[in-house]
Amino acid sequence: MWTDQIQSEDQELQDLRVALFHMESPFGFIKGFHLEQQAMTMAQHRNDEMEERKEQTLAGEMGLTPEIAARLDAMEEREHELEEKLDAVANNLALKYGYDSVPWFALTWWVLWIYTILTLLVMFLRPDFLNLTICIIGLYMMFNTDRITKNKFRMLVFGVALSIVYDLVWFFMKHQEYAPDVGATETTSGVEAGVKKFSLMMAYTSFFFRFFVMIVLWKDSLDFSKIIQNRTELPVLINSNSSKQTTKIAGVKNVYLRNHKQV
């Protein structure tokens, strides 16, 4: 795995050096620009091929039957259909706020930090170690994007979904205990009742916010090599009514991401 990644990065470095050489020559910037775009495209293809080989190796090691493999392929197609619908909504929102690209990488950072803060606020009284563990793992992955794979990142999406189910059970069993003016006794002070109410309010806020977190992480897992590993902007595209081709919409540059590669 590491050997393939090192070879891919070495090849990308060589291609960029060739592009830089042409840019330094008189009137060579035109050819250099095209070579740079070609180098980035080829690097993206190499990353996609490595991810595909990793998935095939994993499937072979797990010994999947043809029936299960076919079901997984069908689920993957369904995921791509849902992704297209999500992209349409994200593109419309990006256009509304004047962006020419969707800042998925920066958005992932924001949702993870907000998720972590909400979890800490919940833990003023209620133990919430499941969500705290998910937040820590998510932040670790974002700080170490070169050490994780697409399949490992998808486990983070599963963890958030599991926490939602866990909280549904917790609300059913503990809501009355944390609700205001319920179960109050002479030994229960007003401060403790206020903390319980605050913790319950933060728990509900975190619960509904996690649906948004899961959507963002799910989108990241689908375009893992572009969004997480390469931190590439995904330009806003719309479908033309008269053809199947897509057209980029000009707008204000996105200031949140570290680079501005075109897909």
C-alpha cells in the first residue's frame, strides 16, 4: 500500500516538474498550464485505481460470495444516485451564497468541531462517551488524512448512525428523568434541575445536528480521494436542459480551502 502511494506521489512530482520547466521557458506557460492540468488528472486516476485495488483486495480477503458482491454493487449504484441528488442541493446552496465550489473539506472540519462542542456540553451531566469517542476519532482522521483509507472513513459514518440509534433508546428511557419539573424532590436543588434541563436540551440539539454530520461525512466517504486526501474543491455544476453536459457557474472564489484545483 505504502509503496504504491509513494510511487504515485513520485510520478506526480515528476509530472509537475515537467510542467514547471515549460512554464519557465518563453511562451511556455500555455503548454505548462495544460501539462499541470494533465498531471493533476492523472494523479487523481492513480489514486482512484489504488482505492479500487484496496477494495478488491479487501473483498478477496473477506471471501465474499458473488451474490453478496452483486448486492454491494447495487448498493453502490444506489449511493451514487443519492449522491447526485445531494450534489444538486449543495450546488444550489453554493450558488445562493456566491461560491463557485462546494467547500466539503472545510465543512467537514466545522461540523466535527461543532459536534465535539455539543457533546462536551451534553456531558455536563449525562455521560456520552460514545459520541465523544466518535468525535475524537473523526478529528484524528482529519489531522492524519494520509494515514487513513476510504473504508476506515466510512466506518465513521456508521459510528454516527449508531450514535443516533443509541440516543433514541436513551431518550425513550431517560427523558422523564432529565425533563424539567419531573422527579423533583426536596434533595434536588434548583441548580441541579437547571443542569439537567441544559444537558437534555444539548442532547436533543446534538441528536438533530448529527443527521447533518452524517450527510457530510457520507459525502466525504464517496469522494474520499478528492475531498479528504487531496482537499480538492468540487466546482459548482448544473445540468443543461438541452444536453447531458455540465457547465461550471462562475462566482466568488471559495476562501476556506487550502488549494484551488479544478476537477
